[in-house]
Amino acid sequence: MKLFYAPGACSLAPHIVACEAGIDIELCKVNLQTKKIETGGDYREINPKGYVPALQLEGGEVLTECQAILQFLAEQKPEKMLAPEFGTLPHYRMLEWLNFIAAEIHKSFVPLFWDGSEEEKARANQLVSERFQFVEDQLDGDYLLGDDFTVADAYLFTVYNWCARVRVDTGNWPKLKAFAERMSARAGVKKAMQDEGLA
């Protein structure tokens, strides 16, 4: 399998999950501005949406969207227990978190990364802060679902790390800070960060 990624982008989450699961993937770096693959070629021929991640499967099929890829990878190695059993309430809690992270946190960062106006950036900063405050208030264990790491934690860790890049104040979130420190100590996280030149 090939994972098309940009260093530190949301593609870091499936990269972490692949490392945690022990899934062998080939990394293909993408320049998100030019839409070019590091080894050559137009990324839009792989993923017409133009953004990462994309996971090219052994048969040539391409899977896109972070949440779908995270769940797919978890299901390749069920013995690693990176997602609660399908059909259980914890499984749907994980999906609840994945959707919240994608729709409410991830997308709120967009004006902060690209050419938003000062007004748009101020509003985005406020939204990001409100969303992370909600997560801070809900964290009641080592991970989002308590004591067990799931793919949702990989996604949360990835977007939380963006705060430092766009100067979102994280000083009022001690539980999130401790979460990020726990995540940083995980072998799979260390490997993914090193692979992407983020360590």
C-alpha cells in the first residue's frame, strides 16, 4: 500500500496508525501547493480532490478521506485493537470523535493555514480554541475513549500539533498537553514523526 502524505498534515494520522498496527506502507510525499508527487507526477491523477491523505491499495484502488483511511487501517489488523469492536457503543463513540475532529476542529484551521483575512483568522482562532476547550473538558483518561488508544487519538494528536504552527494558545489545556506528551512517547508516533522529518 502507498500512503500519499504531506509532512505534518492530516495524513500524519493514518501514518501513525499504520506504524502502530505494524502495517507496511510506502510513503509518497506530496507538495500541496504544486500538487506534485516527490517522485514525479501529478497528484491529482491519484486523488482528483488534490489533498492528502490518499491510500493506494494493492489492487490499485485509491481510498481518500482521513476518517475512512483510519478505519480501514484499523480493520486490517483487528488484533491490534485500534478501534472498538464494530456494533458496540464504544465503536460509535470513536466515530463520534472522528466526525467532531474532522468537521469541527480540522476544518476550523483552514483560514489559519491559508490566506484568510485578519478577521477570518481571528474567528478561526476563536473556533479552534472553543473546540479544543470542549475536548479538554471531555478528556477523562489517557485517551479519548478512556484508557484505550484508538485511531481517533491519532487524528486528535495530529490536529492538536497544528496549534503551535499557527499560534493558538494551548496554555489552558493541561489534559490535552498531557495527552500529547503520552502520544509523543508511543513507538508508532515516534516512527511516523521521524519518517516525516517532524521529530
